[in-house]
Amino acid sequence: MQQIRHYILFPSHTEGMKLEKVLKEQKIKYTIVPTPRQLSTCCGISIMYNKEDEDKIKTLIDMHNVKTLRVSILWIEK
């Protein structure tokens, strides 16, 4: 069985922590995880989030001028 995971990748650790603070304040569920090497060899952290929060998170990224590399999905075998 496959499962989709949603990630936000950052150019730096600082930008990841900036978004983490905003998500925590807004009470949006997320997990800080190591960036999967299948997605990038950039900054070592990513934020994994639930698909249903994606539009809200994208709006917050724009409102708070958080720099991201991209939003990505990864299929995981379970």
C-alpha cells in the first residue's frame, strides 16, 4: 500500500523555523522532518503537513514572506 506525504522544502534552516513558528501560532498540525534525499539535498529540514491544510499554509507562507524551495509530495510504501 502506498501513502502520500506532503513536504515543504526550504533554502535554509532559518526559513523552516520561521514557518514552524507561524504554523504553531495558527495551531496547524505539522511535523519537522529531515528532508527526504529523493526530494532534495538542500537544507536538512522540511515541514511535513496534512493535505487539507495546504491552501491555508500557502497563504501563511505568502503573508509572512517565508522563502521556500518548493512544495513536494512523496509516495511512501507502507
